Amino acid sequence: MKQPGLFFVLFGALYLACYQSKQPATGRQQVRNLIFYAGGALLPLCLVVIWSALSGSIDRFWFWTVTYVREYGTMVSWTVALSRFTVGVSRLVDGFTWRSAARLR
């Protein structure tokens, strides 16, 4: 179960789309780069699906990656999850102050 990895892939795509090097990529180059990136991100998943299908365990693969995650992910509503998240973050940052790097020198 590595579904949170999807957020790493999305972050990578966003970074790739927005990153400006010394020579900015043209629109066509950016699209090509994103297609290659998406292909590289999807290749491991496709290989695992093919391997699962060939080994006869696609039903277990589907259960652990889709069915179980859907049931586990809906145990708490979005509003409760957001409330718990905000309480946790506020406890985490309580007492910390923001200091700029210039003031630390």
C-alpha cells in the first residue's frame, strides 16, 4: 500500500512543469518532458499489474490497492480528518517562532 506516493509523483510533475532553468523549455519541450516523466512514474505500476495478472493474483492486488484502501480511507469523514489535522499541527508548532535566516547569522 503505497498510495501516498501519488503525491510525490504529483509534486514531481508540478516541479517539472514550473521549474525554470537558465534556458526555459518551450511549451513543446515541457509537454515532452511531462510525458516522459508520467511514463517513468507509471512504468513500475504497469509492471506490477502485469506481473500480478500473469501470476494469477490480480484479485489480491486489487483488494490491497483499491478495495482495502477505499474502506480504510473512509473510516473518518473529511471534516473530522481536517479538524484532527489542524489540532495536530497547532500542537506541533505551539511555542515555535519563525526566524529568518538573516537574523540567525
